[in-house]
Amino acid sequence: MSTVAVSVYWCSDLTQCPFPDAGYASMKQIPAPLLTLTIGIAVTFVSFWYGQNHGLLPEQASEQSVLVDELFNSMVVMGTALFLLVEGAILYCMVQFRQRKGDETDGPPIEGNLPLEAFWTAIPTILVIGLGLYSFQVFQDIGGITPGHVAHDHGTMIAQSAEAPLPESSAEPEGTLVAENGVFGLGAPLENEDTLADLQVDVTGMQYAWIFTYPQDNIIDGELHVPVGADVQLNISAKDVIHSFWVPQFRLKQDAIPGKKTALRFIASKEGSYPVVCAELCGGYHGSMRTQVIVHSPEDYQAWYDQRVAQVPVNETIAKAPADLSAEEYLSPYGEEMGVNADLIANLSLK
Amino acid sequence: MTQAEIPTQAVVVPATPPPHHPEKWKWYDYFTFNIDHKVIGIQYLVTSFIFYLVGGLMAMAMRLELATPASDFLSPDLYNAFLTNHGTIMIFLWIVPASIGGFGNFLVPLMIGARDMAFPKLNALAFWVTVPAGMLIVGSFFFGGAQAGWTSYPPLSVVTANTAQSMWILAIVLAGTSSILGSLNFIVTIWKMRVPSMAWDQMPLFCWAMMATSILALVSTPVLAAGLTLLLFDINFGTSFFNPANGGDVVMYQHLFWFYSHPAVYLMILPIFGIMSEVIPVHARKPIFGYKAIAYSSLTICLVGLFVWVHHMFTSGTPPWMRIFFTISTLIVAVPTGVKIFSWVATMWGGKIRYTSAMLFAVGLLAMFVFGGLSGVTLGTAAFDLHVHDTYYVVGHFHYVLFGGSVFGLYAGLYHWYPKITGRMLNESLGKAHFILTFIGTNLTFLPMHQLGLQGMPRRVAMYDPQFQTLNQLCTFGSIVLGLSLLPFLANAIWSWSQGPKAEDNPWNAKTFEWTTASPPIIENWEVLPVLTEGPYAYGEESAEETEAVNT
């Protein structure tokens, strides 16, 4: 709605600009309010249409993606309206106010117009403040305000098992408050602040692979498997350099940072496989640091999970925490599964 | 010091003091430690343009690599070295030195009626430290080249190509030193050396922009130097400022880096905004619309720009309050920027626009900066940035503002002031061909990148998902057009420098001081310093007076 109003005011001001110039007499054949209204309606219509039909985003596969896309779409509506109006004004100027043949005179000596300047300062200010409030709301709804809250109430469940051998900077008491401050990323939306995620998975980034650990049963996998509709928390860490966990179809991204705990929390809403992409430059093979997240139906997920539990060689996995292994040792059993080719492993071994 | 007193003395005593210099500089004077601000300006412009070509060739090599999804043209390490040094060269050895060092040095004293900068030797020193900076960057390729991105985040920068990375750090610290020395010089020059008849609000807007730029550079550059020095220690001397294994903090580096490097974005665009405010009124034949609003919005951008850096770190280790605070501050920067855009459109509105090459590039900038600004607003919101951070959407966005913005502005400035700098006119037909090729190439190269990023292609990758091949090939095709667009410009600029038609003192009939002296200006700029009798944008006053005379 605000866009409608803005477009109309905008145009009425442009067409009523107090510029005493003959060049714009042609517009005066149409009554200014009518022209303004027509342009305003057309721009509004096109902007709203494009905001819903730009087709620029990949499919939505998480509940969070719906909220993020609504924010993006509304920015596309606003952006399209502003783009059309400003570019339209530029094009109009270029045609209407070009130098005519033989005219060597200057334009009129207009140095400013305080009401007009106040207007075009105030409108963007209102727009960005409104946008700021709306984006704050979305940020809160996707869990931006409370990263890691619940995880820390349940102490050791946080990524400790897969954590690189980095000593905590100080001996943290096994409490809630200190630990809460140390987690960055996304948690539960504010209203679910105190609920525990249905599933917690530890995610470790390393050159050039993602390792997913299901801490309860020590399942380690090169792909992320989650059930559809479940509230999943990823406890993210990095072994060597900074990586960034990104699932474009979830619209969520969080850096994996050596020495820091980060988290992402999401509810997958659509079954299927989606790419997991490393988004932070992490070395020569950064572009190949990809795997996938597989969203199962709850039954399929349970079947996968039971099968993997059966495969876990209990003694070994408990005896050796992943952190004690070198990168090659750690990677080799899962290399094939993760789509990591022999060249890559060889490259890792060289380092 | 005594330089600062010259204008006042000169107005009282028009005769110049006995010259310590020849009548005219010889060609080899341009290769020496020369303290004439115009020589230094030209040294900056030519050197930085050569680096622009080097950085551009790296970009084309990367685009050729990206024509196919597999990594098959460059080795992955060389690709990363190119992406790191392409960014570094374009920022630290092209846009910043060309706009601030080149146009700033050449124009500021001429625009305010001074005979030189306040500290001429410091000025020459500032140029000459950028030369070893450039040599270090080039030399680093013998050691594999820095490969950690222009951001050089640890731990990657600590564990990759140590020698090259150290050379890279030294190069940036030298370029930063040059920037600090230069900005000090600009602040003192603009503050103290205007001709007595020029009040603050009669100063050309380019000087306001240079003032804001210099304050920003002076405040933020030392922080980058500090951060990079700590990184240098971590790499070479075993310290652990950014090594988490020994209690260091990698995110601290990101804060130190972006505290400078976001303002650096404004260092690269504020002088360009200044160029826009000079070029548009001259070629639209109308006074600048809203002088005060444009001048103060430069200062506002300078101030707010210091408090937006965390928007580069929304997905990093940053707490919720930071993500929210910096969303709001980032969105607010759009307001003063919008004010400038609207003011330039209003300046054109009702004018008599001459489509010179300079004006075409200025209008092209306006058209593309609007788009880059709007995509920038979307990136400012933390919730949406979580999706597109570190993707091609960001690459598309910042090339719209840095190429569509800064580089177009530099071209507009080159076409506008070339007659003053060289004393020769450029060929307008070649200029128009250059504009058309550049405009098409820019949009072909950078527009599809937005869609690539939204769809899921991360930045800084040599290999990518095959589903993105078509759009990538479009970008590669665009970059070839951009590469070709340089040919008419180079031919034009090189040929015209010696063979072009001689330029008059004031070929565009402009009102600012630099057009009151010869083209090219004499050493020490004027025989007798000019006196300000009308504002820098007093266009159309005669026609208005005539109309009044007729009416009465």
C-alpha cells in the first residue's frame, strides 16, 4: 500500500516541479493529475507484479526460506518502483532536455527547491526505517535473536565431540549464561526460545569437505540427512580455516569459524536433495567443497538412521574422537560417499 | 607552511616570486620526484591506468576460466591469486590513486585558486611510495601471489603462500601510508589555501567531496595498517593475534579489516560523486541543484559510513545486536546517497544537455548507480544477507557501484578534464564508441551475476555447478566486450595527447577556476591568481538577466 502512495506523490512532485521551462509544455496537454495518476498506477502495478514473478530465487525448502523470500520480494517491489521512477526521470531528461540545434544558451538558473529536497530526503528515510523494522521482524522470526540458547542448557551436546583441539579460552562453568554468549548464528524464533531442537547435528568444515556427526550414536557422514518438518539445530565448527555453511534452498548461511561456536536452526519443509555449499574462500579447491542435504520423510529418515547405527563400528568410533585423527585418516572412509575424488585427497595429503 | 601563505601574498603582490623551475616541464620530469601537484596528478593517473589494465587482464583470465564449470584454464591456486590481486589492484592501485591521487591532486589547487598543495614534498612522497607498493604486488607473483582474497582473512592468509602474502601486506601498508599522507595534505590545502574571495559555500563540490574523503581516509586507514601489521606478525614471527589455537581471535581481524575497508568503498565513490557534481552542471548548462544538500550529504556519508562495517560480517561470529544495529545504520546510508542522485537528476531537469562523451559517462553512471544502490539496500538487511552473502549477487552489486559507478566516473572525469590536463581535445566519435561498448559490456557482465548469486553460486570459485553455465558464459561474453571497449579509448587518449586539436583555455565554457588558466596550466597555475566574482555553477544567469530586461 505504501508503495502506491509513494509513487503517486513522487510523480505529482516531479510533474509539478517548479521549473519554468518551455521544453515541458508537451506534457501540459494532458492534465498533470491524470498523468500522475496513470504513471503511479502503472508503476505500482508493474512493481507488484514483478515482485511476485521475478523468478530469481531457487525453490523454497525450509520454513525460514518463506520468510526471507517475503522480505526479498517486498524489497523487489520497492526497488522496482524506485528504479522505474528514477530511470524514467533520467530518460525523460535525456530526451526532453537535450540541447536543440543552434541553441547555445544555458538552462534556467535554478539552484534548489527546499520543499522538494526535504521531500526526497524524508521519503527514503521513512522507507528505509520501515524496511529496517520489517527486516528486524524477519530476522527475529528466523531465530536471529537467540542463537544457541537451548543448546547450552543441555551442556555437552554442543559440538564438543567434533570440535577441533582448540582449548576454550577460559574454563567455562557448565552453566547457561556464559556459554550462551559464545554462540553466534541462528537459534529458535523468540516464541520457541525454550524449546529444544528435535535433532542436533554437529557440522565440521575442513579443507575441502563437510563432516556431519550425529552425537547420540556417533554416526559420521559426509552428507546431512534430516527429516522433513523437524526442528534441526546444526552446531557448526571448523578444523582449519573459515568455511561457510550454505544451503541456497534454505536461504540460510553461517560461517564455520576456528575457535568459535556457531549454530543454524531450521525446519526443512520439502523432501529432496539440496546442495550444501561452502561460501567462504577456503583455499584452492573452495569451489569443490560441496555436498548435499537430504530431506527425508520421517519414516525414511528413521530407516536411514537405524541402518547407519547398525554400521557404526562401536569400539573404534568411541575410542577415536574425530579430532584426534589427521585430515586424511578422517576423510578417507567417507571420501567416496562425499563425492571427493582421488585428486583432492592426494592434494590434501600433500599439505 | 610558507606555501600556505602564497595565495594571500599573491593577491596583494601579483608579481610571482623568482621561479626555481623551468618555463615548462620536459617529458622526463614526469619520471622524477617532482613537487608540482599537476605533475604528481598525471603521475598518479597514468600509473594507476596501467594497473587498471593489469587488473583488467586478470579479470578477463578469470572470466575465461569461468566459461566452463570445470577448473581447466588456470590452476586453482593461480585463479585465487588472480582474484585476490584483481581486487587489490583495482582498489588500491587504480580507483583510489586515480580518483584521489590523480584528480584530487590535479584539480584541488586549481579549483581553489592555489599555486600548489600545502605540502608539495609530502605530496610527491605520497606518490612515490605507491610505486614500491605496485612493484611488491607484481613481484609477489614470483612467489605464487597472495591467494586469500583481498580480504585476506586468517587463518587462510596465515597458512597460504606466506612470502607472497607478506609482500601483499607490505604493499597495502605502503598504499595506506600514501593515502594518509595525501589526505592530510588535502585537508590542510582545502582548509587554508582557498583564495580569500572564496567562502566555503562557493567552493566547487569536488573539493567538498575531497574534504569528506580525506577525513574518512585519515580516520580509518590506520586501523587497517594495524590489523595488517598484526597479521604480518602472525605469519612471520609466530605471534597469535588471530590464531585461535593460542587464544587469538579470527573475527577480531575481520573487524579491524572492515573498519577500514567499508569506508574504503566511500573513498572510492565520494571523489567520483565530486566529479559528477562538476561534470553534470557544465554539460547540462544549469546550476547544480541543491548545492548545500550535496555538500552536506558527502559529510553525512563520511560520518555514517564509519558505522556500517559489520554488514560484511552478518554470517560471521557477530552477536544479534550487532547484526541489527548495523542493518539499520547501513540502510540509513541510502538516504544521503539518494539525495545526491535526485539532485543530479534535478540538475539535468530543464537543462540544455550536451551529449559530450563526459556527459554520456556521467549519465551512464547515474543509471547504473541507481541499480547498484538498490541492490545494496537489499544486502543491508541481515535477514536477506544470510542468503546472498559471499555469492555472485554481492559480486554483481559491487561491480555496479565500483565499475558502473567509480570507473564510469573516472572516465567522465578523464573526458571532461583531458583538455585541461594535456592541452588537447579528445576525439568525440571514438569517445562515444567507447561509451557504448562500455555501457553494454558492463551490463552484460554484471547483471546476470545477481541471478547467479540468488540461485546459489558462491563467489571466489574456479569451479561451479554446471546448471550455471549459460549465465556464466553471458558474463564472460560481456567481459570480452568490456575488454574491447578499452581499444577506442586507448587509441584516442594516446593519439590525441600529441596529435589532437589544441584545446582552448575553457572548451566547455565552465565556471570553475581551473578553466581560467591555460590548457595545460602553467607551472604555479596562474600569472595572477583569479578572483571569485560568481559561484562555481552560475549557469544561465545572463539569460535570466536578459529575460528580466525584456520584461521590464
